[in-house]
Amino acid sequence: MELPIQVLIHNEILGIKGSRADLLSISPHGYYEVNLQFGQNVHRVLLPIAETVVIGQEAEVPRDARIEVER
């Protein structure tokens, strides 16, 4: 995964459910570093990995998807 990447964040501590954010880094010390919008401002936030769900905004293409050529 290349960073930064746009993600959806779920975190009960902050009451966040599906908020859009930019994932900037994943720390080996146990937190995600994200830019998250609060009101009209964007803030850099450190979220604990154990308490946070991060979902990529772009859906993945299945690896076994076959390209069909229209004839």
C-alpha cells in the first residue's frame, strides 16, 4: 500500500463512524497518523491501531477478475 491514501475511519473513542481521512503513516509504535476533518478544519490525528478500523475508500479489484473482450 502506498501512503498517503484516502480511507474511511471508524473509532469509538472519538465517535467516528466512516469519516473520510488521509492515512499518512502507520507507526510501529501502535498508531495511525491521519489527516481528519473536524468542522471546517483539517487536523493531524494519531489513532491507536487497536481501537481503530481503517477501510480504503477505493474498492479492490479481485485478483482473479478476468478481462472480458467484447467481440
